[in-house]
Amino acid sequence: MKTRISALVDGELESHEIDEVLGAVRHNQEMRSQWCDCHLIGAALRRERGLGIDVTARVMSALETEPTVLAPKPRRANDWRRPALALAASAAGVSVVAWLTLSPGREASPLLAATPATGQRVVATVQSQSSPRLQEYLVAHQAYAPSGAMVGGARNIRTVSVSGEGR
Amino acid sequence: MLYSLAADAKPRIYSSGENTKPMGDREADRILVERVQAGDKQAFGLLVAKYQRKLARLISRMVRDSAEVEDIVQDSFIRAYRALPGFRNDSAFYTWLYRIGVNTAKNWLMTHGRRASATTGVDSEEAESYDEADLLRDTDTPERLLMTKQIGQTVNAAMEALPEDLRTAIVLREIDGLSYEEIAQVMDCPIGTVRSRIFRARDAISAKLRPLLDAAPDKRW
């Protein structure tokens, strides 16, 4: 284990060994001292100044009162999926809008076009309702219809259209 | 004595596959940072032990008093720990840490109504290429200076007592900065032997240092 800690100091440990080494460091004070000594020896051999400084124990003691930091894990392997999904969603949205806008014969209900007999029955029913009495009633009460709102306007338009066909 | 042996070191070439390639210094830092971000405080201690002296030398260019330098180093590490969830490993950890150290020192100087000493123009990039040994102001207390001197003497004496192959291996690593593979080429031996020699050299030096360090005023981690 000590050989591995020495290799980790040099960045020469192989990736699959790191878990075991860090586990040992976490639980073993002697391993931590070895890590510190290795860095101190390197600094001394390079004739660096400030060899007497060692704030590690102070920092770690101060951190005992700090909440443990937890960062979200960065996504690495599946990063390509996000832009691909966004692109697919955009393409699907554009396709739906284009189909609704550009498709020929969208004004006529496809259901009515496919079943002409039913459509005639509807028209016939409406014609039978548009009697002169009803028309008078509608004209008389047109002023009370909600003209500002879209719903009221649409109702009147439908009524006039039906009346025209009835003549 | 200043050792250097690797005048004709060959360039670093990995003949083995990617899976057996060693992680490298920056990669080792990245792994430690990710451990801390996952809640492992002890991994942060390893980063503190690794970078505390570099950071202290950087800050001592801005602040003269050595006790204050230590306080600022400690404060910088605590700030770094708090900010670590936001660190994304886009830059090297030590570049990011140095920036925190410089900002902490500047804030400290502002709070205490002081101006930085003459060599304030420090940024993290400059700090890495800076020859500290020549320009660093010696601001240590007499006790710290004595400790530094004793550590240096002990390490030198231990080095002299090492067998030649161990001494060569650790000098190539620590002073010339060669990788294990390059050292293996220079010394004409397997990488595993290099790894073992460097460890044995450190172990022998460490054994000589322990009595001195155990008597040091700073409590050991």
C-alpha cells in the first residue's frame, strides 16, 4: 500500500488502484503522514522555501464544522443524447405545424368528407330548424348577442350562414 | 547539494495500452476533487498537503508576515472547499486554487487597510512559471527558518546515505521531473523497479525526518 501512495504522489498510479489507496488514506493516519512526508521530501529536494509550514491539520480541523460538500455528478458518457433529443423534439414540432398549415383540404372536416350521407343529414336538420319564426327571433335578439367576444361572433356567423343556405 | 541527473532523458512514450497508462498529476487531482465533491473530506486533506507550500509561497509575495501568510493559506483552502461544488475541472485544480489564494490575500489586505508588498502583480498563470527560489522574500519567523534548515539538512544527510540506485531514481523524479517510464529508460530497468526504488528512497528519508516532524509545533494531520 505504501508503494501505491508513493506512486499516487507522482501521478503514476493506475486508475483502478485509486479506490483502495484513498480508502487506506481515509482510515489510516500513518498513510496520511506518508502522503505529507512524500510532498515535504520533494519540496526539500527542490530546495523550496517554507518547508516548516504545515496547515493541513488546522484546515481539516476547521472543515469539521463545515457541511460536507456535495456536487452533482457531471454527465459524461451520455452527453450526446441531450442535443439529439432537443433536435428531434424541434423537428417533430415543426412537422406537426407544417402538416396542420400546408395539408390540402384542411378546411373541410375529414370526417364529413368521408361520410357524405351523414353530412347531408346534418344540413337537412339545420334547414328544418331555420323557420321564419326562428329567423325573426334571431334578428330581434341580435343586439343582445355578445359581439365583442370571439365566441359570440362565431355563433352569429354560423347562424347567418345557415340562414343563407336555407333560402 | 543540488542533484540533477537527467540531461539525456528520452521523451515520454507509452508502449502499453491506454488502460495501463498512469493517471498523471492533473488526472490525480481531478480524481481527488471528484472525491471531495462526492463528500469525501479526507481527499481534500490530500490536496491541502500537496499544495499548501506552493500557495504559501505565492501569498508570501503579497503579505510579509509569515503568521498572516499561514492564516490566509488556511482561509484560502476553506474558501476553496466551500466553492468546490462549483468547480467543473475545466481548468487545473491548482490554477483555480491559486486564483482563490490571490483573491483571499487581496481581500485580507483591503480589510486590514494595507497595500500589498512590491511583488503584488500575481496571477495564477504567472505564479506557475515564477522562479520562487530566486525571488521569494524570506518572511519566515526564526523558528520557521530553523525548521526549514533542519528539514533540508536531514533530507540531504538521508540522501547521502541512500544506495546509488535509490538516490538516482528519486533525483530523476523529484528534481528532473521525469516520469516513471522515462526513469526506467534512463536507468535501464522495469517501471515496477522504478516505482519500488522511489518508494524505498522516500521511506528511508521519511524515517530520518519523523523525529524532527513529530517534535514540530504544528500538529500533524
